[in-house]
Amino acid sequence: MSVFADWQPVYAKHGVATFPVQVTPDNQKKPLVVGYLKTGLRGSGQLALKFADARSFGFACGSRNRLTVIDMDSTDSAIVDEGERLFGHSPLVWRTGSGKYAMPFRFNGEGRRIRPIASLPIDVLGGGFAVAPPSAGAIRDYEIIRGSLADLDELPTARVPDEIARETHRAPLPDRIPEGRRNNDLFEHCRSIVGYCRTVDELVDAAKTWAGNRLAIGSSPVSSAEIVKTCRSVWRYRGGRKRIMNTIVEAHQYAALKADLAALGVFAYLSAENGLASEFMIADGLARANGWPRRVVPSARKTLLDLRIIECVRQPRKNSPGLYRWAIPQD
């Protein structure tokens, strides 16, 4: 059943532009398109046609959709009471795909702040993106537990908790980094925060803010291209990601492939023979052509499909083998 195509016009009615997202079994959220943070209502409608089968979707937080999301990273329902004590009451609350909680407010320039109060598992998402209900999640579907989407039209703004205000006021100015050290320090900073970023765009935004605050006065700025290059390098190998031939796989995919050497071998062969934008066949005759056991190819093909490393473009038919492409976003 489609989720994104059905709900895209509902969110658009309330001025929220959505885009398709893939939620992996280990709860990683990956937008299926580039430039998703700039998606407008017209582009969102076109994406609903192109990704009609997507079961998860999200929206950009911040000024574009005028939304700030308080992301409460706990499965204990008491975290909602704590979030309301700090940020105020929102008429709309949903449970996420991992059983945690989130509530939106009208954007008021909050920015994206991860764990602004160190003792509480609460993030302020005035930037980046959030997965929207009723998307399919890693464990369960996202579910509205209070209010309805009609409440998006009348959201209050969140208040700034005293704890955050005091923390911001007392925070010392960061040490400035001299020009000769800045690239190394930028790389190390990106490595330290990549685990808190849901996408490479969020990492780039955070790195640009850090670079602007930390460079020594009078030094030339780090170019945007250099920041993006560093962020992509860090992002590519975060959390156990591995490059196999020309293709990068996530940690859980790599672990599964290591346990299935036949699938790993077929995957490496396909990666060496086919570029990232290629569409290719994985016919059973591939085994005979390469001197492999007969059952290797169909078994490996199923494993790669189950792991969402490849996806089917055209189902196999009589006298016409199936057509496949890489399903892994190479960001």
C-alpha cells in the first residue's frame, strides 16, 4: 500500500511539502531524492507521482514549512510531559517508528539543536528534516496519538526553556583555530558529530556553522566546496559503512554479506561491472558464464533484493530476464 502518494496531498493542503524517505531496519532515515530540504509544494506533488510506492516520507524543518519539531528520544511516555514543561503544549503529538515521541510547533528561528539540555534526550529540530506520520518505521508505523493534521494550521510557537537560555548565556566563546590547523580540525569535528546527523546535508550545515564560529579572526574562510568534500568523506564511512568495489553499503548490509560469501561475490562482480546509475540483468545464466554453481545467482539475487542493495526495475518475463539497479543512495 502506498503511504507517501496518499498523504502527500493531505500535508500539502496544510502547506507542508513532503518527500519520500527510506527507513532502514536499523532505523536510519534516508531521503530518496537530492535537494530534499528545498522541496516545495509543486515539487512534492511530482515526487508523489514518481515515488508512488514509497511507504515513508518526511518534511524539512525550519522556515520552508514553518515547522520546528521537538524530538523526544525516549519510549517512556513521561518524556512528553517533560517536553511540554520545557517547550509548551502542542495540539499535535505523534509516536515515531521506534516508539518514541515528537511534537511540532510553528517555526520561530530555533535552528537545529541536538541535546541542548545535556541531561535530557530531547532535540530541537528547527533545521534538517523529520519523518512524518503515518510513515512506515523500523519497528512500527508512525502514529498520531494526539490531535490531527488540521492542527498544523494553528500551531503555537515553542518557548525557549530557562535551562537553554542560561546555558546559551553562560557558554564561553570557542577557541579560534589558526589557518594551518583548520582542515584537520574540521575533519575531526565532523567525525565527532556525524552520529547526530541524519543526512549529509545536516552534517554540512553543522560544519559550516562550526567553521564560521571557530576560524581565527582575519583568516580566509574555508570554502564551501572544501566543507562539502570533508563532510562527504566523513559521511561515506560513518557507522561501519564499507566500500565494496564501486558501491558503498551500510553496516547492517555489510554484516549480512559477510555471512553469505556467495552473495558477497556476486555483489562484488555486479559492482565492478555496473556503474552507480546503471540498470543491469542478473540472469541465472550468469553462473554458467562465470563457472559458478547453478544456485549461486538466484540465491544471491534474492539476498541483494532483501537487503535493499538492489531493486527490480522490470520483472522477469518469458524470454525476457529481469532488470535491476542499485537501491543504495550514494551520498
